[in-house]
Amino acid sequence: MATNPDRASYFPAIEKKHGQPMAYWFDVMSEISDRKYPEQMAYLQENHGFSRTHANALVLYSRGNTSAHRFSTIDEYLADADDTKRATVRRIFDAIQKAHPECDLVIAWNQPMLKTEGQYVFGVTVAKNHILIAPFGEGILEAFIPRLAGYDVNKKTVRVPVDWDVDVELVQDMAEARLAQIRS
């Protein structure tokens, strides 16, 4: 997997593996440009032996999405969110960073995350009708199930309302549990 977010970084490997220059593959894509994303992916995989990664890079590049990297800062991430969502997300991160200033706010997987010592601590995702909070770490979320009554708990996330009155103690404790894992 390429670490460079530029989808074109896959092109040399595509050319080498499939024996054709990118101009050839762009022509193939123009022939199937009227198809939907899954159909284009299947076409490349089934008819040309593309791996999912290479097919995804070519399909998305051909659709004008030339980079997997969309956001560099939390401000960029929150730019399309309304004021309520922006305020809620900032309160979540502020609460954690107040108790744990060693955590740095970074963008990873195109989402804001708190990170320390090279390890992820806590993440947030803004959706249309809710916000997802995601404590990292093996067993962290499960340990907090008793305190999450009334919330929609998924496999790795907790759904909170966009106007959530942030439970400061909860998010700080989740972060502390993850930090304890990192320190041990």
C-alpha cells in the first residue's frame, strides 16, 4: 500500500504489473466512464486482474479524486459542518486536551484524532444527523458500556447528538483508559 496520498503514486506499480502505460488505462476508463463506481471496480478486477487497491486508485483518479488526503487541519475538516457541530466537536477535544495536554490533535484517515507517543487515543466523526466518538484501544469501549446507557453504541463508536452537552468526565475517562494502555 502506498503511503503517499496522491492516487497517481500507484501508477508505476499499475504499469509494471499490468504491462501497459497509464494512457492505455485512462482509455479503458473513458470507455467505462458511464458506469457506477462498483461496476468500474469490478470491471478492472474481473477483466484485467487489478487488485482492489489498484482499481480503487485508478477509478477514483479517473473520477477526479486525485488524492486520498482531504484535510490537513481540524478547521478544514469542520469547514462544511454547521456551528452546532463545530462547537460540539471542539468541546469534546477541548475537554480531553484539558485533562491530557500530552495529546496532539491530528488528522488521520481524514478525521480529527487525538494522538500521543505515536498511538491514537480518541477520534471524532461528524455525520449528517449525529457525531460519532471513538475511543481507541482494545476493550476501552466495552469497559465503558455501563456509562453509555442511553447512547447508540456501535462496535467501535458511540453515536451522540450534534448538540451534545458533552459529558466531560466520560470523554476524559475514556482517554485516560487509553493512555493507561499506551503507558503500560
